[in-house]
Amino acid sequence: MSNIDGEETIGKILRQAYQPISLSPCVKEQIRERLLVEIEACSYGSRQLWVRPRLMVPILVSIASGLIAYGYWISITLW
């Protein structure tokens, strides 16, 4: 280990330490299907931001607060 002098040596050590594994076709198919389901769920949810109640309530409260504050500010500056 004390004679590590180049990238080639480090590469050889890493290749020996981390041997690639081979998965069965069944496991690969299960992983692929699960990944596709998760991607579909994420992309479906990201398109419908306005439908989510957890996101919609804070947005509406912010807009309402802004309008109230703006109306109050206008009423003070005009009088």
C-alpha cells in the first residue's frame, strides 16, 4: 500500500476492491418497473401544483395578505 504512485495503481486497487455484480434479469426488470412508476408519480405530481391543497392554501393566504396590506397602504397614503 505504500507504493501507490499513480492513477493506474489506484485504479487497479479500486477494481479489485469493488468487483461488479451481475443481477438476474428478473431483478433488473423489477428495478426498471419500480423506477418507471416512481418517475411517473413524480412527473404527474409536478404538473398539478395548483391542485394540491397544501400548496394552494399558503399561496392564497399570501395573495390575500398582500392585497389587504396594499389596500391599507393605499388608504393611508390617499388620506
